[in-house]
Amino acid sequence: MTVRRAQLKDISKINDLLMQVCLVHRDGRPDLFKSGAKKYTDAELAEIILDDSRPVFVAADENDAVTGYAFCVFQQ
């Protein structure tokens, strides 16, 4: 497994993982979280990935398949 900066090619898999997190929240609080709701549009996610002040890292397996992510923010 490798940890690397997210790339635009990773957007689809990051979206899949974000949807899994959304489902966990929805199952716990269906009054607050809706099924199928996306946290970011693809354009917003692309903007975040390209922003060096908000780096996104992914964990990728030996086939470069994304298995996890971490959104970071630099604060001064």
C-alpha cells in the first residue's frame, strides 16, 4: 500500500468512498443525512485536489486502486 497525493483520476473512487461514509451517517441519523447525497460535485473535488493549501492524500494498493483518503488543510 502506498500513500500519495490524490490525482484527478482518483475522483471517481474518492466519490465512491465519500458515499460509503454518507451511508454510515444516514443510517445513524436519517433525519439529518439523505441517501445518495454527494458532499462535493466533481468540479469541487477537482478544485480541492489541485489546491496545495488543501491537499488530499489517498491510500492505493499495489494496482493503484484507491482504498482510502485523507482531506487536509494547512492553517497558519
